[in-house]
Amino acid sequence: MRISKEAEERRNEILDKAEMLFFTKGYARTTVNDILQEIGIAKGTFYYYFKSKEEVMEAVVTRFIDAGVDVAKIIAADSKLSVHEKLLQIIMAQKPDSERKGHMIEQFHQAENALIHQKSLAETILKLTPVLTEVIEQGIEESLFHCPYPKETMEFLLVASQFLLDEGIFKWQPEEIILKIQSFIYIMETMLGAEKGSFSYVAQMFE
């Protein structure tokens, strides 16, 4: 058990230092040697945990996504919150809450990181859908929503919000973004069979 814990600590140390370098130097300009020098480990130690710099970046992204999903799970399980309070807090919890996280998202939008960005979008949708579905099902039980396909509906809504409204993929004009957010809220309320105007707070997600 002790060896396993030490291995996990070493892996996280590599991820911490790599994330810092991606933040300060940029992913493209960071090399494996930069990471080795920052931590002070041999190349063999690095390759014991990761096959490449790309794999490190994927692990950093997964850790980033998992942190948001873990927060979402805590919010979804909070019986003191209403359905709409849960949805708002889960949505807001996915937004970058620090300069470092914001910069990491900027790194995803670099052309050379397109594949990693695509994987991060897919991973976010796959991991966040079950959590949001649980909240939507609560809303159905409370007659707030009338939707026969809660899981599939959330998948479509997440794809729309994660892809179509991603400013790193589409360079929409400000007025176009406003219209798309308004239409997204309309589509969300329609697909979930919710009362008109009940999802107006979703606009905060894109501020």
C-alpha cells in the first residue's frame, strides 16, 4: 500500500510541475526535459509514469475535468438545494475559477492541441452527463420537468454547450453569442418540458 501511495504522489508531482510549465511557458514550448529539470528526476522515472508529453497533458486535462465533476457530485447530493440551485451551481462549478485554469483552457484552443481539446470535450460530456441526469430526474419527480429521455437530452444539451458555444472553436460575434445563448435556453426549456423562463439563469454560464 505504501509503495502505491508513493507512486501516486510521484505521478501527481509530475502532473503539478508539468501543469505549471504548460501555464508559464505554454504547452507547445514545454519539453519533457523541461519537466525533468523542474522536478529533478531521471528520464526513466518519467517514462515509467508517462509515455510522452501528450500523455501528461491528457492526464492534466483529466484531473482538471475530474475536479469539476467531483464538485458537481457533491452539489447533486446536497438535499438542501433545490433542483435549479443544483443545476446553477453545477454549471458555475465548471467555469475556470483561477488564472491557471483559464490559461489551461486557452492551451486547449491552440491548433496543435486540437485532438486533446476534442478528447476533453468528450470526457466532460461522458462524466458530467450522469450527474446532471440525476438532478433532472429529481426535477421530473417534482414535476418541474416533463422529459421522457433525461439522459439523452442532457447529452445533446452538453454537446451544444461544450461545442457550439465554445469560443475557442467558433469565433462568434458578441451579438451572435447573445442570440445563441437565448436560443440555447429556449431549447433547454423545450426539451426538458420546463416552465418558460425557468432556465434564464443559464446565461450566467457564459458571462
